[in-house]
Amino acid sequence: MSEEYRTCYLINTMHSSTISPPFASLSIALVITSLTSILLVSSFLKKKRSHDDSTQPSNDDDINTSRTTNGGYESLIGNTPLVYLPQISSLIPNNHERKIKLYVKMESLNPGGTGKDRAAQSLILDAEKRGDLPPPLNNKNGGNDVNLHSVCNSNGRVDGTKRKGQFTSSQPPDNVPKDIHTAIQIAIQNTRTNGILIEGTSGSTGISLASISCSHGHGVIVVMPDDQSSQKVEYLQRLGVGVVIVQNCSISNPHHYVNTANMIYEMIEVDRRYDRYYWDNIVKSNGDTNSNEGDTPPRIRKAAFMNQFENLANVKSHYTTTGPEIYKQLNGKVDAFVMSAGTGGTLVGCGAYLKEQWYKDRQQKKQQSQQPPRIVLVDPPGSSLYNKIKYGVAYTKQQSEQRLRRHRYDTLAEGIGLDRITANFALGCEEYDNVSSFGNRIDMMLNSCSSSTAAANQNTSNQKRQSKIIDDAYSITDQQAIYMAHYLLRHEGLFVGSSTAMNIVGALTLAIQGNMPEGSNIVTVVCDGGYRHTSRFWNRKFVEEEWGLVWPGDGCCDENGNDNILDLLGINGANS
């Protein structure tokens, strides 16, 4: 019952009751005094609740993110919850006094099961906008008209450049490996816009690209390294993707999965080696021809290489969505953001936004933290990104133990760690004076028709160098990730994959060893669920026999029965 309703009820009751004249004035005074007290207390409690809420994570979901108004898969992307981890936070020594809180951004709750949905949507929309892909099926023109006003494509070429070999043989091209030919066949059979997108990925980005393409109508080809879980491959195949598996190797090897994806793109879009084959074997066999077209033009109108590692539409998606969500969910009090890097898009995009917003809040005298948020990289074995941040050199000892073209299997973790610096990651390494210009820099580089690292360096070379986005880095082992994943499952109820486990080890390490101030909020990311990793990371036989690692016991202990998680992780209170 509301206070207003109770007031009316009591007054009506008072008037309707029989009160003897001597006590009437006293009764009325008592009623008025009681009502006044009730309203004052109610107002006080309401203000207190409002004040308390201002110090807690916000649940508002009205952030202007990647959500669309058309419903379906894309309407579910973004606005993921930010979850406090009480059990992990309680591991921090003296935390009853320090009051440091560890949070996870639940990117695994995106419809594709990872935060890659954000980047995939941005990559596809950017390609369609530029004309690298045909318009989607829900386009008002029906999705079959090429955008003739595009300035440049994903590789920086001016659109309209004459394509080589437009009218080639209807036979399968010579010297094309069978698995690649099969993948191309699958893609051209499934495209409904006469467009195909191609990507080299460890799997998660491919799943997101394929899921969005189901509604947009594009065919998809994904090239993956062979050290990924079988669940990802099966998932992609069920989405109608042409999948090519190659051995994992250095990026200098022409058979690296990214290089292979680019080669397929060149074969389809530049050399046009499949136009006639597609026309004769797919279009004619389906009777899908128009009388005014005859045998021409070929029906593969567009093919696009998504190039997630170098395409700055990736980092922009996190700068414009994930970062703002985290900021708002913690009411601006973000003291650190910690996570691993594959392309570097999430780490750099979120880090740039959070730092930029801190400086803006300082100018407006409303920042809640004394220092700008610390952006910390978490890196697995065999990756050179840790040394790039710590020492300025992208090199790791594993590279000295093998030839550049040797097949690499340095870590159990999937989708994170690199032996090169991508354009997205490079933005986080560059030092510059004005962090608030980060968003404008991304737009400028995207509009310049170049997403290369050279472009990123060119746009920052003339600036006064004082600061950078990524502040520090931690190197995390596979064994640490295994211990943390099992501890999370038993104590927080979260079933996570390898990269997430490494993220949380990194966040906990920062909380214990990083001299974080009292009351700090440290944020990391749950990248995906453990269900994608049951054939490798969550497979006891694989972990023990293939990698020689310790599988935790029922109490999350080692072979000697040690169940102290901080001891198992090797994290102590000493500063790093």
C-alpha cells in the first residue's frame, strides 16, 4: 500500500469514526504527527536506496550498442551482464579491509556464445557498407544489388578495378586442393545474395560470422588451424560453412590459416576462377537464370576477406559497445581491465574507451578513481605479445627453438596469443598524447581504405608520445589455467574455456600483486563456455597424456593433495 493511499485511508477512517468532543483535537493531532513521521521515514529510506544503488553495478540496458531493431540473432548481441565473483574476490589477502572486487563481463551470453559476435557484426556491416559484400537479404533492394558507390574494399583496392579471368573454365580449377574446392562449393551453394565472405579464424569468429550470415544470406568459408576443438568444426558445418583445416604454423608460412583464407579470397574475387563453374554447375542446374542475362554475368557478385586481425572495424566494435557497457554497469568506477588477446580488438577497444572516459570525467571533476584504469594483457605460452608490452620486442623463447615454418603447438589455450603484432593490437602499443582522440583515429584509418599496421603507425608518428592504452602484461601458464577453470566450476559454478581461465588468473594476480588501491573494481571477460572445449581443455586424457599437465582432483588439488588455490597458482602477496 502506498504512503498516499494509507494517508487517505486513515483520514477517511478518522472522519467516519465517532470521536467524543473532548478527545477530538488530541486524536487529530496524533494522526497528523504519525502521518508526517511515516512520510519522512519513507522519504529517507528512498533516498538511502538511491544512494546505495549509485555505488553498485548498474543493470540499465539502454546503452546505444550493437542491438538492432529488426529482431533475430543480431538483436541479442551485446548488453551482456557484468557479474561479481565473490569466491574469487575472497582469495585476495586482507580483502575484508581492501574491498577489491573482481567482475566478469559475460560475453559468453551473446547469442553465438562469445564476444566475437560484436566484431563479426561490425565486420559484416562494414563490408556491406563498402560494397565488398552485396546488401543483405533484408535490404530494401532485395539483397541482390551491388553497391556501386563503394570507395574501397577490405584490402584497400578501389572498387571497380577490372577483375582478372572473369569467364574461366566450368571445370574445377587445376591445382586447387580438394578440401578447398569442397569448401568453395558449399559456400556458393548456400549463398543467397551471390556473395561469399572468407575468414581465417580459430573458430569463434567464424561461428559468429556464419550465424549472422544466415540472416544476411551470404555464403561463408572458414579456414581453421588444426589445434582447435572438434566442437567448433561441427558447429560451423551445421551452420552451412565450407570449412578448411590446415596445420598450425607461423604466419610466415604461406599455408598459415590466415594466409590460406586470403589465398581463397584472391582465387574467388580477384582471379574469378570460380565464376563460370558456379554459373554452369549451380545456377543453371537450379534453373535460376534470367532470360535477359543468358550465360552472363557470372553470379558470384562479391567475395570479401574479413581479415579480423588487421581490420579496424574489429576494435571499433568494442570501443563503441563493450567498453561503454562496462563503464555504465560500474557507474564509471573501473580501476582495471584485464584480458588476453587474439586479434587485440576487445582489449584495446575496451581499454581505449575506459581510459578516454576517465580523462573526460576528470575534466568534468566527476571521476570516481584517482588514477586512470590499468589495462593489462594476459598472454599464454608461446605468444610474443607479453614481451612486446614488457620490453618492446615481439619475441619469445619458443621462437628460437623452432624454425619459422615449423608447426606450432605452444599452448593448450585456444584463440589467444600471437607471434606477430596485428593492426588492432598495435593501436594499444602506440604511445600518444591525447587518448580522447582514439575514436576519431579509428574512423580516420577506416575511411582511409587501409587497415594495416603501417597506417596505424603513420597516424600516430607525428603526435607527442606520452602514454599508451596497454599498461602491463602477465604471462600465464596452461597449468594455472587448468587449476583456475576447475576452481571456478566448483566455487563459482562457471564452466569456462581456457582463455577465460587465463583471464581470471591474470585479474587475481593483479589484485594480489599489482598494488591496486582499496575499493578497486577489476574487470575481465568470460570469453566462452567450457562446452566448446570438451575434446581438449576439459578432456582429462588429452590434458594428462598429450600435454603432461596435472588434472585437478575432486577438491581441485594437485597430485600431492594440495588444495590451496593460491599455492597451486603460484600467486603470493609479493609485488610483481
